[in-house]
Amino acid sequence: MKYGYFDNEKREYVITNPRTPAPWVNYLGSPEYGSIISNNAGGYSFVRSGAVGRVLRYHFNADDTPGRYIYLHDDASGEYGCLTRFPDKCRHGTGYTIMTKELFGLHADISFYVPLNSQHEVWHVRLTNPDLRCRSISLIGFAEFTNHPNYEQDGVNLQYSQFITKTEFRRNRVCRIVHPNIKSSPDAANHLDADAFLGLSGAAVSSWCGDRQLFLGPWNGYDSPESVASGNLPNVANCGGNSCGALCTKFTLSPGETKDFSFLLGQKSDSEAASLLKEYDESRNPEAELAALRQVWHTKLSRLTVNTPDENFNQMINTWNPLNCFMTFIWSRAASFFYCGLRNGYGYRDTVQDIGGIIHLDTQAAEERLTFMLSAQAANGGGLPLVKYTHTPGHEDTPDDESYRQSTGHPAWRADDALWLFPTVNRYISESGNISYLSKIIPFADRGEATVYDHLSRAIEFSLAHPGSHSLPAGLWADWNDCLRLGEKGESSFVAMQLLLAINFMVTFAGTMGKTEDIVYYQQQANLLSQKIEDLLFENDRYIRGYTESGEIIGSASNPEASCWLNPQSWAVISGLASGDRANLILQTVYDNLNTPFGAALMMPPFKDYAFPGALSVGYNPGMKENSGIFCQTQGWLILAEALCGNGDRAWEYYLENCPSAYNDRAELRQMEPYVYGQFTENTISMHPGRSHVHWLTGTASTIMSAAVEGILGLRPDFEGLLLQPAIPSDWEHFEMRKYFRGSWLNISVENPKHVCSGFCKMEVNSEWYPSAYIPANKLTPETEITLWIS
Ligand code: GLC
């Protein structure tokens, strides 16, 4: 079943049937102020943190309420309804959402957005009377404030939070005030004493309400609140109950007349709220603000656009996958309909991977976050598993300290964290050409400082300094798979392959820095490690997943459960370990043992009766999450591995199996937004095969983005230039890309007259023939015209 369509020109997804299988949401705002809004206006807003800066309430895992509700009441007939619940159309765009609805003969357009560089949101309503009679109307806006910006306090500690808050009405706004008697609360730094407001610009307030129960009435619910039914709000504030902001304005609309109103919402002091409302009354123009927002996003997204024979691919690559990457980059795992705001920092591995998804679109933002993450690497080379929001380089404790373990809940070092830096640093320098970044001095989290190059060499030393029983890198607390505890001395093939890739990158970095001794050292390390992996981890047609501390083999074909794992096969190729026949052999093992119509499972068969003590995924139902679920991030590595081997048809098959927009016409299957990636999809062995979970904030976004860009499209920048090596479905005869690269625009056409998947036939750059598909950076011109024939 289909609930909407992609409007690619506007970069919008348009929902035409509001009864979607799950709330389909959009993100508005910036790190300073965020809003999540569903197609039925459900969702919440927060200042900086979903945990302690919560402005609006949301009932997680329930009925997609409450939200940003705008009601109309026909004062002549007494009819009423909600414009933002079950709208006729909901357009989710780049940083804004627009709803339209016809209600008793009136037409409403409502835009929700957070203006650029702002800490408030706007609900701009444009109401038109297409009728031949004059209408007398009440327009009512409603927001359910938290009683306390700490959402746990607000939701659970009711004997406290109900009694610290009150609301007040002031001319054009309802304000929520926390701790009204405490002028300078000790909690100020945590926003605990912040005031919030809902205000109205463009018309006079005729009645208002600050008390949720009085607004709704005991039994009416959000669709038909008691006070909306009466056409008048009770003019009563909250004290000792639950807050809300509700404002009503009354007016007439002549035939053909249109009127504009703006509700403003935010967390501001009263004087700030008053002056903001004044600005909207006098000069600020919502249409211009919306246009500016669009312009910024569309400019960013235009840095890579594709035109291929496949519309699913085009709309994902041009708009939705990068937007997904940006939202994950901005919000980490802090706030969605699944992450309720409890995370108290940035996960190291997640964040370093998230950077990888946006480097080609916003190199500057990527560099800033990368530098930040390098400053969260400890002097021993390990990454802090959780980087606190209050991170202060040079002064942090680490998993070696009881204080860190207590404050973060992370009991030990993990094996993989700092190893994620290598592909991300490489991608950043390759995209930007900023080779001097390797010499940039950055502090360590706990003590001292070093160049980026030395940070990276310490990351390798960290792995080498923590060997397991077979002298492969130890599994430590966990590797990428949070549910796999191989034990302090256990060994993970995934980490071994990550380390190999890291060492290979180090050879390149050392070459760039002219460190000849290091080149030799890292080459030796790479050879040693490759040999160890070959001797200890390869078995017939697959790489095993590793060894437990007690020496048990995980991921051998002879294991009764979990006998075939995806990541060691894809990473054997990505790390450069396996190529040619070996690569094709292990990738075929994946296809035969793990593939489903929805993607390849993380491993099979699921743990059930034979889980070893560290196999925490046995706690999940078979076919879900890390217990044989289709863990969507891993599809990216698989697509990349197939593409690196030139297997374009296979890469494409995996891409489509997991592609959100490919499910648009059967959205009931996947349930999640058809424009967004999620954490995992249920395997065919599950009760609901194909159903997908944990939307938006996921490593899937960046990993699939990289797989599509570097793998399928074959855009592979390195320090000196750009290699073009697409691996495409053989039925693509021609496609185009436009890419911004180091100050130049590349207009690339790829021709495939003989219908192959990959290869090189000839290439023309600015009317000059090239012997290979590599373009040195110094050959780029402001508009570089490139045609590559792969057959
Ligand atoms: C979740 C975690 C991520 C982990 C993955 C696999 O997505 O956020 O850190 O790598 O699960 O366990």
C-alpha cells in the first residue's frame, strides 16, 4: 500500500493518506533547538538536549500524541476540527513540514519550521475562504508543555514535577515557568529553570488556557478538546496540574479572503519572547524565512546529484539519504521517536562513522566534528566509548577510572572505537585535499596532545598493546557488535580486519608525511597481521567471527547456531585482505546463507539453544536486532564489498533490498518512513518479515551513503585526485553525476553501451583523453567535463 509520493523537484515527501503504518516524521532545527514532527503533527521540541531541555511532551511508543495542534471552530455553525491531525497532505521537506487541509469549506496551509540560526519554532497558518459567504472563525493553537524540562522528571516524578510549575498569560502568549520562586536556580546550567512560551503573532488573542485538563476536558482527547468544541478557551492558568499553552483568536473571513497567523514556540525568558513576537508582528516574514531555510539545505545537497535510470536511487542519493546523514550527524542518538533523550553523550564509534556520511557535502562541519572526536581519544590510543556532552579535552577521565565507569555506565575499553578514525580521516583528507590535517595538533581526552598522525599511530598501538590469546587484537568489552562479548582475551575477526585496514591507511599517511621508517614498520605489521588472519580466521568458504576467551570458535560452519556471519566477509574485502576468487567465494557464502528479500542477515542461524555466555543477542527474538536481524548498517559494507569487487549487479541487488523508497508502494511491509533508513529489518524467520525499526538516527545512513557513493557510483577521491570506478547494474546504459570537488564542479557522464557492471574502456576530461579512470586534482577546472566509458 502507498501513503504518499516523492516530489523530487521540491525535495519533499508528500503524504496523502495520513493513516500511515507508523508516525512518519521529519526533523526541524539545529543543535540549538530541535523539533521532531510527524505527519499528524505529533512529536516534541527541545533546546539542545531531548533529555534535559524538553519543551514539549510526547507519549513515546503510544498513539503519536500530543503534538502541535491547530484547531478551527466555525462560530456560526459550531462545527470544529483539527487542521494538523489527519491533514489532507503533509509535505516533509528539508527542515520544514507543510500541511494542508480543507475543513468545513475553508482551506488551510500550515508551515512548521525553525528559522535558520534560531532557537524557536514557527507554525505559520494561512487560512483562505474560497466560499461565497463570509465566515466567522475561531483559530486555536495548542502545545502541551512539559512541567519540567528534564523529561524523566516530567514523565515519572509526578509527586514533584506537577508542583514546581505554573503558567501565565501575557497579552499575546502563554508562558510556562518552572520554579517561579527561585530567581537563580542552581540548576540553571541544565536549563532546569527555563521558561517556555507559545505566542501568537498576526492577530489579537481573544481567549487562552494554560491548564491542560481544562483545555482538553476529562474525556475528549486531542481530536476534540472540550474548550475547542465551545469555541472559547477558559482563560485559566495552570498551578499544581499540567501545563499547556493554548491561544484562541476570532475573526471573519470574507469570500476569497486570506489571513496569516504565526504561532511561535520556544524556551525563552519573557522579555525575549515578547520581543520575538514583536518582530514577527512588525517585520519578520515566514515565507522569506522558509525560503532561506530551503536555500541553505538545497545548496548543501546540490554538492552531489545523480541522474541514473533508477528513480529510487536518484531520490535517495539526491535528497533523503544525505538528509538522513545530516540529522544523524546533528542529533547523534539523542532524540527520535525511539531514542527518548536518555543518552548522556556521543557514542565514539557511532559519531566517527556518522561524520563519514556528510564529508562530501559539508567538509567544514566534518572537520570540526572529526577534530572534536580526536580530542576524545585518550593518550593510550583508545577512544572513550562515550564522549560526554560536557567533554573537556585534557581533563577527562577514562574507562581506567572508576569515576568514568560510574558516570557513563561504560565499564571498559572497547576494541573498535578508535579504529573508526582511519576511514573517516582518510575520507576527509581525500575529499578536502587538506593534507596538512595530518600535522594538526589536537589534545588527547585525558592528557597531552599530538598531531593527527600521532593520534592515529597511537590508535594502532592501542590495538597491538591489547592482544588476545592467539595474539590477534582482543575483543575487549565489545567490538562493533554491542551484543558480542568475546571476553577480555577473546578475539574478533572484525577488529582484526579493521586494524588491517587502519595499518594499510597508515602506510599511505606515512608516505604522505615522508616517514620512511614508519612505512616499513606498518608494512611489516600489515603482513604479519594478514598472515595471522589467514592462519587463524579463515575456514573453507568463510572467515569465522572470532574466538571466545576460552578458545571456543564463533562462526564456524560446524557451529549449530551463528555459523555464518556477514561482517567478517564484507570486511575481509573492505580491509584489502580478500580479493579475486577468495573475495567472490566468501561473498557467495553470504549470498547463499544470509540473503533475504529484505537484505542479508547479520548472522544465521540465530542464537537460541547454544548461545555462549557472551552472546548477548540471544536475548532478542530470532530474526531481530543482532540476533539474525537484517542489521541495516551492515548492508552498506556488503554493498561496498561487492562494488569493490566490481560486482555491480550483486551490489545493486543488495542496495534495492534495503532501499526505503523501493518500498513506497508496499509501505505496510516496512512500516517505517519510505524516505528514511532504520537500524534493522526483521528477517524472514521473524513473525513480521520486512518490518523495520528505529528510524532516522542510525549508522545505516552514513554507511549506505558511502557504499552508494564510493561503491556503486565509484567516486573514490584520494589525496592526489579522484578515481572513477563505478560498479553498477548492467542494465544501466548511461548515467550522470554532478559533484563538487575541491572548488570545482565535475559533470560526469558514464557510458555503458555493452552493459557490463564495471571496468574501464576510455575517459575524456575537458576534451583530453586519459589512460585510466584517475583524474589528478591539478587537472580540475571550475566546470570539469568528464565522460567515462566503462564498456
Ligand atoms: C547500535 C549501536 C552501535 C552498534 C550497533 C551494533 O546501532 O548504536 O554502536 O555498533 O548497534 O551492535
